[in-house]
Amino acid sequence: MRQTSQISKLTSLSASLAASFFLAATGFSSAVSASDAAPAAAPMAEAAKPVVPGKPKVDAAAGEALYSNGDASRGVTACLTCHGPKGQSATATWPKLSAQHAAYTAKQLKNFKEGTRANPVMMGMAATLTEQDMQNIAAYLAKQPASQGVAQNKETIELGQSIYRGGIAAKGVPACAACHSPTGAGIPSQYPRMGGQWAEYNAAQLLAFREGTRKNSSQMTTIATKLSDQEMKAVADYMAGLH
């Protein structure tokens, strides 16, 4: 009886050890499986990340086609009609756009579309343009030769030169050359080219800034409010001859 009891105890102990071993082995197997599965989850997480599309490349050739011919299917009118071949308009009613910095031209088109720069004609023209269209047209115009002009009024050329190069200290007017450069070429991405532009157009823009009908440059509004009509015309005429 005693021997039978001992055998029973040994059998129970063996079963218990076997069960413990089985549970341990199962736990180890699960851990290995989880460990093996972890690297596989990483690629899936990477694949789940949204793909950010790259910024569309500027296409000057597409800009030329749109500038010269428009796009009747979208109601886009050719810019050439008013601003002339290659951005060299024939009349001061429309500004010369050739060689203008692309960032500036694109900004003005965007402002017209948004309504932050008011002009009934240009607001209608820009309404049908996409941002990519604007960038393309601006890139095309930036590549065109700069238009040349001359100062017309000999009586005010000294006044215009003085304002452009030295400003008007008594009125707190800074020199135009500080931003638009001594030659009127401007500073890319910041300040527009002024050299060779129609004097009448630039004078009209200065007046629009002063009167508040053009509001898309607080800096120019501040400066223009300090200029008289004579000073505006003098500096605009001087800028027309810069190159």
C-alpha cells in the first residue's frame, strides 16, 4: 500500500511538472510569435501614412501658351490682348510685365482673384486662373527681355531722381532705390521691377495707394500717403528711364 501511494505521488508530480512545462512552452511560443509579428507591423504602419504629393513644377511653356492664346475651354482670355507680345504693352493703360519677378506677378494675380487688389478687368481675368496657371504665366514673363523707357519731363527729373535715390527726409519718405534697387530692377521675391515701366501707370498706382483704392501693400500705402501729386509724377517719370 505504501509503495502504491508513493507511485501515485510520483505520477501526480510528473503530471504537474509536465503541465508547467507545457504552459511555459506555450508562453514562450506566444512571445516568439509576437516578437516575429512586430517587424511585420512596421511596414504596414509605414504604408498607412498618407502620401504627400510634390509641388507641381512651374511650366513656362504652358505659361506662354496661356498668355498668348488663353484657354477658351475654361474661359481664360489671352493676356497678350492688353499686355502685348512678351509682356511689352503698347499703352500706359496696361503695365509692362516683361522681366517682372515671377513671385511678384503671381502674387498680384492671386490678389486680383481673392479681391485684395481691386480692378474690375483683372479680377475677371484672374477668376478663371488656377494657382498653377498663375505660376506658369509669371515664369514665362520673367524670362522676357526688360522693356526700355525714357523719362519725359526734363523739369522734374531732378526732383524724381532725388526722391528715388535719397527719399524725402523731412517727410519720412525712404529712398525708392533701397527696395527697388538703383537701376529699378527690384529685388526678386520681394520688390517689383520699376525701371522702364510706363510713368503714367506708376503714378496711377502711387495715387491708388494714397487714396486707399489699392490696398495690397501696407508699406506702399504708408509711403504714398506722404507724397504730393507732383512728387508722385516726378518719381514715376524718373523710374520710366531706369535700366
